[in-house]
Amino acid sequence: MNIIDELNEQLKNSSTQEVIEFFLNQYRSKVALASSLGAEDQVLTDIIFKIDKSSKVFTLDTGRLNPETYDVMDATNLKYGVKLDVYFPNLDKVEQLYQTQGINGHFESIDNRKKCCNIRKIEPLKRALKNLDVWFTGLRSSQSITREDMKLVEWDEAFKLIKVNPLIKWSEKDVWDYIKANSVPYNKLHDKGYPSIGCAPCTRAVKDGEDIRAGRWWWENPEHKECGLHKK
């Protein structure tokens, strides 16, 4: 049995708080939450800072976020008395991207969009994860068809470290019940029909009856709707 299987077996009956506390205790400075500042990640931020306010929580500023996303970042810093770590894309690469694609070339093809994601999100994420052994994510299995088979603990082959999904079995109702009960700051776009929030040009509100990830890269087929942060 490998370490991933062992951890899944060991933690299969643990609460979300117990899972997070286990990894914070075992890996200390080598574990962090990668936060998009969406509802799920705000839940994890609250749980993590209640356990240990010195824990590492970081986010990626792609340069194309909604104003509401910056608002929730500020509200989070103020509530918990912290400064979330922020990673930015490489300036030269963003300038080169503009020269080759223009400002909205990501709409023209999946390859263009993934190149944009790679420069604005993947490369900064690699820097953020460079010295870590474990990262927490806010993924839930019910979010999309690309996430149905994900487990609590996985080996992330793309980034060569352990990925932990403490909310993997949570429902959307679970998330919002926690936010309301604990007065957790959240992105106000959620109140306007945005269940999943990324870069402003690539995110829209969803319509009644649509999948909760339908507003992300809405011009693409569902099976393509990952940016590369969460490859199997």
C-alpha cells in the first residue's frame, strides 16, 4: 500500500477539521491552502486559521480578476488579521501573451485559452508549491464531471506533491451552511448567480438548471473545463 492509499484509509472516518489538523500538524510549514477566494476555499481558510493562524494560505492574482474578488481578499485579511500570500504571473510572459493573442485571444481556441491559463495561473502556482509537500484544495466531487472520481487524498503528478481535498464529499448546501453559521467572508458574485468564479473574462453567471461549472469557459465542452491546476 502506498502513502496515498494509507492516508485515505487512515482518514476515511475523520471529520473535515480532523483531516486539516492532521496535515497541519504532520507537515507544518510544508503544507498550504491554494485559495481562489471562492466559497469552498473561504470555508477552508476559516477552518485553517481557527486551528493555526500562522498557516500558509495563498492565492493567485492573474491580473484579470473581478473587483469583488479583491473585496473578499481584503475582507479575509481584515477578519483573520493576516495577509494572504499573493502570487502574480511573470510580467514578461504576460506581455508576450498579449503580443501573440491580443487581450482576448483565449476565446479563439482551447490552445489559446490554456496558454493564457498556463501563464497567468499554472506558472505562479508552480512557484507557490515549489517548497511544499502538501496542498489543500476546495474541490468537491459534485462540482463537475472532471472531478467525480477525485479522492480525499491524491498524488498530484503534475506538481509532484500530495493534494488533499477536505471538502470532496461536501454538498453546496454544506458549504453555504458553514459560511452562514461562521460569518465567513465570501465573494458577492455568488449572490449574483456565480457559483464558480475565476478570471472576469472567463466567468459568467449560470442560468437556472445549468451545471454549477457552466459559467466557467462557457464556450467550451464540459470535459475541457479545467485550466490545468487539477489534472489527474
